[in-house]
Amino acid sequence: MDFIIPVPEAFNFSHCVSYLRRSPKELLHVFEGDTLIKVIRASGHSVLFSVRYLTGEGIRVDMITPRKTALVSAVEKYVREWFDLDTDLRPFFEMASKDKLLKPLAAQYYGYRIVGLPDLFESLVWAVIGQQINLGFAHTLKQRFVEHFGERLTIRGATYYLFPEPGVIAQLHPEDLLTLQFSRQKSRYIIGLARAFASGEISREKLQAMEPGERMETLLSIKGIGSWTANYVLMRTFRYPEAFPLGDAGLNTALRRLLKLDRKPTSAEVQRIFQRYRGWEAYATLYFWKSL
DNA sequence: CGCCAGGTTAGAG
DNA sequence: CTCTAACATGGC
């Protein structure tokens, strides 16, 4: 059972996939050659599917198991969000082609899009894990977290993981995560997040229904979620093109190199540069990250 | 050993 | 409101 999702203008599957290949520690999807395989939860099922790119046609999705027609729309919706298929990036590239800093990046990585994180709990936890540590270590922590607490499926001899459920993490004590080398602070934040999701206090659906201002306020009211994390999540989960993780270490490093500074740029300098990307800050950030 | 890494918080001024 | 120490640990 398979179907094809047409892709929009200014879309490059390979560039998006290279992002998904950036860590060998990633357990939440698997590559078999050029085919990408993943499990998601939909309507109470663990749904295993694969995607690959067919030149001139689009993204081909194969339902592996269960092969139920009723689950097709959930998988299609997931893939659309995952690969950012519903954003018209033509205005961004038009703007980037006239910008000294972005032009070479936009040309080299044309069609690269923000790989989404449709699951809000996963998105928040991943952002918290990534706070203040290098990305390699962040991937190590996530790997341990998923291995220890995520649901595991074995199909035809291969193992696939789901991101841990809030209900499972909500029952942990900080010590359980300290053992995995999470800091006490991260442990508290993550368990707190899990409890808020498990109790229903926070959910993607609730935040989705809010006005942008209230959504931002709600995110910032959560312990462990500051401005950087809130913007990261608005970028990857809620797809705000104007989300802007100001202060991001990677963005600072990228700008430092591109501007040939002998120090990291100040927050004021970054803000001044980004004035010209107004409305597209998330994508400008994405391309600066890509330059690393 | 020192400093930085996809920061946030609580407390002081 | 702004500034700062503390938080923990890997990697260079």
C-alpha cells in the first residue's frame, strides 16, 4: 500500500534527509539505502512506514504495517509536516538571493527546509536536552533516553523506537535520568514537562488552538522553557517562519565565521542583521546553521 | 586545565 | 529591568 505526495516549488529532499542523517545515534528513524523508515503513533496503532524520493514525482510513502487505509491520512499528514511541504518558500529565496550573507547558502542548499518535529512533547524534550551542551552529547543523551524509556518494535528482525510517552517519564525520579548523565536541572525540567503533558495541562492541541501571543506565554510559563527553547519549538513544531532562537550558540558561531569576526557577535549585532530577514527569521537561521 | 557547547533560573542590584 | 552565579558534562 503506497501513495505519492507531490512536493512544492523550492524543495530538495536530499538536503532535508542530510539533516536526518546527521547523527548515527538517532533511533527514531532508520535508513535502508535511500529509504527512510519510521514508526509513529496514530489512532492507537504503532504505524511503520517508509518514504523515499522519486525524481519528478514526489515523496513516495509505503505503509509497512499495519496496512490499513484508515491510517493513510495520518501518515500523509505526518510526512507533510515532517518535510515542511506546506510552506511556500519562494518569497524567502527571492529575498535570500539579494542578500549578501544568505545568497551563497541559499544557492548551495536551495530547497532545504525546516525538518519538522510534529510531536510537541518530543520537540520540547529535545530542545531541553540540547540546552547548553554540545550537539554530540545531546544526541548521546537522547539516544539513552529513547533506549531506556521508549517503546520498541521489532518487525522482520529490525528494531524501531518510538519517543518515550509523557506518562512513562512522568513517573520517573530525577535520579533515573541522572544515571543517564542528564544534569539535575535537565532531569527536573523533563519530568516536569512530562507531568504537564500526562495531566493534560499541556498538549499540542491546546497550544495549537491558542493565539500566537498566548501560545508563546504558555510555553514560557513552563519551567525550563526560556526564549531560545520557545522559539526553537515554534520553529520546528508550530512552523512559525518568524521564530527566532536569538542567542543560539550555533547561529553565533555561523555569523562569526561568515562575518570574519574574532569573537562571537553580540545579541544586538545579530538582531540588527536579522532586521532584513523580518518574517523569515526561522529560515535564515536554518541556512546559517547549515553553513556550519 | 580552561573554555565553550543548539540556555534557564533564581536572586541581587 | 538588567546582570550574574550556578547548573553538569563531553570534547577539544
